[in-house]
Amino acid sequence: MKITMIGAGYVGLVSGACFADIGHDVICVDRDETKLDALRAGSIPIYEPGLEQIVTDNVRAERLSFSADLEASVKDADAVFIAVGTPSRAGDGLADLTHVYTVARTLAPMLADGTIVVTKSTVPVGTGDEIEHLIRSGNPTADIAVVSNPEFLREGSAIADFKEPDRIVIGTDDVNARGVMRDLYAPLGLDKDRILMTGRRTAELTKYAANSFLAMKVTYINEIADLCEKVGADVLDVAQGIGMDNRIGRKFLNAGPGIGGSCFPKDTLALVRTAHDADSPMRLVETTVTINDQRKRSISKKVIRGCGGSVRGKTIAVLGLTFKPDTDDVRESPALPLIRALQDAGARIRAFDPEGTEQARDLLSNVTYCDDAYHAAEGTDAVVIVTEWAIFRNLDLTRLKETMATPVMVDLRNIQNPDVVRMAGFSYHGVGRGESGDGLSPLLVQAAE
């Protein structure tokens, strides 16, 4: 089938390349000619494991191409996907749909009868209705259908998520459109129970509901971690204990410095705003947003405590700048407010990230960027692990200690074994690891007294 993907950003490029890789003919459309030239030459503007090879292979096989000519690209398309950005709108947090609606207006007169327009961008409930209205206003006689097909791609594992998805959600009541969407995904060979056919508004809401639920789950375990530190419990064992309940599950129960990335912060804000506009406020999600914002600002206090109560005049090594491993995305990364807070407290910062350094340079100042973790740790008073990159799990602790002025490790992702780190001569501080001293709850101590 012939697919036009409007937008060659993260979602559009990954989806377009993967659709091509399963046998469809795909044109990715973008206005940025520099980006298009780079893509044609095999240069990928984002870091996503495996993506460069898939793009290269499918361009060579002539199943994937790139163009700035929208009209020519949609002329013979069976499905036209809208995959442009929907950032949080300044002031109220609702998704900014400017680009989505501009595409809809521009696209309208170009569409032939039978074309399916698919919204891949993350959009609030009711956006598909407005897209359909704009298209029908610009092309009243066209026989088209507008479908919601939200993406559930995780940065760092997006290709596997596309090819082996937990679920595919397709929102439309149009029988023909449902058939076209089934055919698009048919090469994946999915069981029927992994494809949800539903209404368009339901599909739109499902994406926000999923991300907001996961954000609440992470925020919950972060608050449990704080309690663990107060009462001498271990959050890893607590997470394991509750995660073994199959009604809860272990995923997204890893305590840390807060939620980051391009999806969870943006989508929770948008859902909160949508709920307010519908006069159905979502207090749990509102609280999740507030707690997460506070956590990212306050996590520096853990580092400062680990350094003896002050970092003024001290040098701190920050390992990890991206919001998660296997990506170069630093949007809403906890590393950014952490570094700024430590600088405000008088610390000097040395930093290393395998992929996110160039992106961080545009957002941070007065940071010394280093070539590896050991270079970053040279002469420092503490090393702080912010992102759970695999290379930070396997640090040579002897080498690390030798290069530091003071062997202090603050592990904000709990990826190191505290006993091993301490045996190597470090003062170790994790998140929710029961660091109250004797491990006895202060409440019980108080009661005994």
C-alpha cells in the first residue's frame, strides 16, 4: 500500500521507516529541506537504535523516500498520516495543534476520493472532529475518512514497539477505513486481541489515559521511596513485592529523580486541561504533575546531603543528561533542573552522556562536558548517576575512585549494588534504600522511647 507520512520528526520518521520495512511504499514529507537532504544521504537527525539501518535499507530498496512536495506525495496515497509536533501550549498546558490544523487545511484540496487521513500525532479528544471539519470545508465533495491511530513508541525501543506492539488502537466508525487500517498493519501478523477498533474520540483519549496512568505509577513509587528512606525500608524490595501482584505488575515501579521526556510531562498536562474544559477534573493526574515538578527541583537536596550538607566550591560529576537511556532526547530531563540547582548551590559541574551532550549544550551553561564517565569524575567530590545507561551499570569502581577527590556516589537510578560500591570505598546514596542508619523506623524508635 502507498503511505504518505507528513512530518519527518521522531514519530513520523520511525513510523514511516517501519511501515516501509514491512513492505509498504512510504513517502515522508517535511518542509525542512536540510533535514530531507540529510535523510536521503543516510544521516539520521535523532538517535534511535536500529533506525539508521532501516532507513538506509528501505531507501535503497526504493520503498522509502523523502519529499517537500506535499501535493505530489499525497496524490496516489491510500493513507495519509499526520505526524507533526503537538508541544504543550504556553500558559495552559494544552497541546498546541497549530501544525496539525495547518496540515489539515493545506491537505484538504489535494485529497482524492477514498483516501484515509490518519492522525498519528498525540492530540486531545475531539481533534479528529475538527480535522474532518477542516478537510470537508476545503474539499466538500471528497469521500474521505479521518482516523485516530495513536502511537505508543518508547524512545530507545521504538522499532521493537512498532513491530511487536502491545496493542494497536484504531479509532473510526468508517467500515472502509477500518479495512484499510487492518491491511496496513497486516504484515505484522498480530492476533486480533492486540488490535482495538473503537471510536475516534475513544482512541484519542486512550493515549493520554495510558501515559498519565504510567506517570502516576512512577510518581507513586517515588513517594514510596521517600517514605522508605524515612522508615528504613528498601524501595527495590517494596517494588518487587507489589509488582509480583499481577494486578499491578513490576514495570514503571523504578524510583528515581522524576519523570522526563517528550510524552509524560506533556500528556499529563494536556489531560488535566482537557478534563478541566470538560468540567471533569482529574485530581490524581493534577497531583502527579505537581509532585513530579517538585521532585525534579528538590532532588538536588539528596546530592547536597550526600556531600555533607554543602556543595559550595565542590565539583560534581553528573553521569547522564538524557531523560532515559538509548536516546539523545533531553526534553524535560531531570538532569537539567538538577544541574541548575547544584550550580545555584555553588557547585561546579562536569558531565557525560553517551548521546545527549550536544542537545544539552543548548540548554545548560558553565558545564564541562567530558568524553567518558572517568574523565567526568576527575577531581570531583561526588559522582551522580542520573540516567540508567548500561555503561553506568558496569563502572570500574576502582578506577572511578582513583580519579575522584572524594569517593561519594549518589545513585538516583538505583542501578549500582550498594554493598559492592561501599566495599570499593565509596559513600553510597541511593533512592529509597533505607539510609536512616540502623534501619529501624524512626516512628518505632520514638514509640520505644
